[in-house]
Amino acid sequence: MSKPPSAKGTVPFGQYRTWYRVTGDLHSGKPPVVLLHGGPGSTHDYLLAMTSLTEAGWPVVHYDQLGNGGSTHLPEKGEDFWTVQLFEDELDNLLNQLGIAGDYVLFGQSWGGMLGSVHAARRPAGLRGLVVANAPASMKIWLQEMARLRALLPPDVQETLLKHEAARTTDTEEYFHAMRAFYDRHVCRIVPWPRDFAATFMEIYNDPTVYTTMNGPNEFHVIGTLRDWSVEDCLPDIQVPTMVLIGRHDEATPATVKPFLDLVPDVRYEVLENSSHVPHLEEPERFHEVMIDYLESLV
């Protein structure tokens, strides 16, 4: 159950607007935890349970990245517009607009973990710590692992997926149901899906511009602009205490996060045994315990 916001609204980002939600007091003494959602092209909704961090005095900032949720939608924009740099710039802008650029912690989930790593590698003076949750360091490794996990699906499911991918009919109901076989194993193992997770999923469905452009039709068929992207080169430059977190059944497998563990100088690693890609929903009590232990180590 999420806590009610203490503030929400939008901040200007050039000619556009970025939607944000604050829970707790941004200037209470502990640095706010800024949440970078996944996708690219997801929304903040599925991360609302993380407002529980305020119970231990940690303010929480949610926001919808440009093109999604409550932020400005731009369905007419093409590949040249939707870049990693755009979202880096938006994050910098949000931190400055909220007046927290001098003291904050980043929590990046999935794509947000990659975005947070790029941000942290620039060594911003106000960054106190980084959590990389359920995120690969390299899309090349991610695609290798997706192929391995797909091969474990029932043969009829694999056949349906391949048929529609070859025909480029990934928007059909038959493909969606076959896709769910993978999602229910490796993305969210709670059936039916929690309301907040379903809300994010519907937001992507209603405006898939960013997700399909940068990622592709789903988590395991990545044909978008990020298909060859990696953050491995920048990982040695991350100088803040970093926690890498995955679920035992996660699509972000140990192989996908190994570069973080090998290359980030100050890193710790947590595996939540009863979770897949969204442990904050699948294993909330253990997740909260792990997060608070990490956050308290920063102060």
C-alpha cells in the first residue's frame, strides 16, 4: 500500500513537462531516494510501494520519464529524439528543479539501473549512493540470456512467439498470451498481477512510443535502438557505494549483472530468493529490509 504524496506536480524540461511525486520531507535530514523506472517507456506506478521507505525517514521521489505517464507525450517523435542523453538531461533537470541535486540517492530499476549507472559515472557531487535493481549492464548479454530463458518455455509457446515475431504481428492477442508465459516466470510471479504493476503495463499499452522505439515489443524481443547498448565502459567510474539487487527468478540473471560486480569499485550484491523482476512487489518485507540496511550504511 503506497503512502499519500506530500507534493506532486510537473517541472519544466525545456518546452516539455516532467511529472513528479514526492513522499515525505525532501529536507528532513536524510537524502531523498529518487526512483528511476524501467522501460524505457514504463511509468512510476509499479514502484509506488517504495513509499514504505518513508517509514524509516527516507523521502522518496517518483517521476515519469518524458513520453510516459503524467509527463509530456510525444508520439510523433522518432528514433533520433529518444536517446539515453535525453533521459540523462531530464534527470539532471529534475534534481535541480526540486532543489535536491546537492544530496540524493538513486534507485534505478531495470532500464532505470542502466540510466542511473551512466548518471553516477559522471560523479555528480550530490550523489550519495546508487541501487541497481534488476538491470543488465549490457544489452548484448541480456539478449543472450533472454534466448536461454526462452528456450526453457514450453515448445508450443516458443513456436507461437517465433511465428508472430517473424510475421511482425506481435500486437496480436495470441502473441500476448504466449508472452505472458515468460512474464509470469521472469517478470512478475504474482498472479493476478498487482494493481500498480498492471497500471504501468496499461500505460505502456496506451502509448508505446518510447518502449517500442528504444526496446521493442516486449522484454525478450529487443529490436529497438538500445539493442546493442552497454554501460560496461563507465562502471569503473562509479565512486559511490552501490548495491546490485536481483530476484532468483529474474530475467536480469546473474550473468547480466556480473559486469557491475566485476567493475564497480564499491559494490554489494543481494539476491531475493522468492522474486523475479519486481522484488519490491513479490517479496516486499525482505526487499524493504535490504533497502533500509543499505540506506543506513550511507549515513
